[in-house]
Amino acid sequence: MCEDKVKLGSVTSLVFAGTCIGLIVVSLVADNFGRKIGLIVCNIFALVGIMTCFLSVNIEMFGIGYLLIGFGLSPPQKVVPSILA
């Protein structure tokens, strides 16, 4: 898909950037609107990110999908333990 190794590495690291942003945002959403709503929002972002990666036509679109996947998949690690407790 991409011949440039630097660009490919940058796109791959967008998952971690999305995770960092998502952990901050999901804590605010979970505190203000409830944990269940926070999980639903995260799942919607993850689904949109997966579909964006699946339908991507260039590396930039793939990077946006990776960012959304990171935003959507890692924040439940912060919300779910508080639900189980």
C-alpha cells in the first residue's frame, strides 16, 4: 500500500495518538454522561475507524482510520474496570 517506510511508520503510530486523545475524552464523557454512554461512543468511533481503513484509497485515509481505531478501542480499558468494581 505504501512504499515510504517513514510514512508507514507515522501512520502506524497514529493508533497511539488516538489512544492518548481517547483516554482523556472518554473519562470526561463517562463522568458527565455515564459509563455505558462512554462505551457506546467508543464503539462507534472504533467501527467508523475500521470501516475507514477498510475503504481507504490512500495512506492518509488509512491514517485517519487508524487514529479513530485508537480513539475507539483503548478507552474502554479505563471505563470497564470501574463498571466491574
